[in-house]
Amino acid sequence: MKAVAFTRDWKLARQKAMNLADDEYLSIYAQHSGVKYEVARWSHFTDDFDRVKIDFYLPVPTRVFGERLAEQLEHTSKTGIGKIVLFRDTPRYVLDPGGRWLSYQAACFGVPRSRYLEAIRATRTVQHILDKQEKQFRKESMPLKIRAEAAEEALADLEIDRGLLEGEVSHLRREVARNGAE
């Protein structure tokens, strides 16, 4: 399904998710320079497959999600942050980042995926440095100790990301094993 079609009609998006089997999702695509990228995945929440995501994805009430559907999709496709759509505090739908959301963003900026990832990592380090610098802005130069602390905090962020990716890989391997058994 094209991203534009997904964002046009909340009722249709809900219906498509409800019509999917528990182990299926609807791929949402965007195009850039004639290349099609899977930027997100839409599905009905299933405890067996999506329980682990509750701790990592952003919870969004159904009303807010439906009123700002395009914004929600754009946020996920640009940041890779998934959404759990809640109805009365109960998970109903899942908007996962697609398999090629990073490649799509890199293509939009005209850079290789590896360069885009380097920029993300560097941005975290720079943000930690700026946070430290703000506390000590009266000093003329930032001491090496502060830069090392900022880099350590960025490394801690990457370790968290690694844990999340390991969880996602584990989940995907279970799905592959389950689908292979069918």
C-alpha cells in the first residue's frame, strides 16, 4: 500500500489491519527517484507477536492517531520509532518502521545509507557535548574530560539501540521459523 493511500482514510487503515491474519502485516511504501521503499508496516496488535514492543514503542490513543494519521506515519518513517495504537488503554494496532526506512531517508538526502547512519551517531555525540557545554558555557574551551563523558553517554545510547535491535532480530527470527514451518 502506498503511504499516501494509508494516510487518506483512518477507517480504511483500521479495516485493513482487522482483515489481516495474526501473523501478517501490511507493508506501506514510499517512492523516491523511482525506487520503492518499505517505510512502515501496519498490523492488528497480537499479543504473541507484539507484546515485546509495548515497552519500546510510543503509545498513541486511537483518536489522536486517526486525527493525525499522516503525521504518525511520517514520524515513524523518519525516525524508526514504532507506535502502539491504544483503544481505552488496550493495544489495538501497531505501526512498525519498515524494513527500508533508513535507506529511504538516506535516498531522500542523496547520501549512502552508511553516511546517514554516521550522521545519526554523530548527532547523539554532539548533543551530549552541547548538553555538557551548556553547563559550563563560561569556559573558553571544552575539556577533554567532558568530551569523553559525552562520548560515553552516546555509547550507552548505542548499547540501548543494540539491545532493541537484538530484540527485533530475535522476533523476526521467530517469525521466519514460524513461517518456515507452515
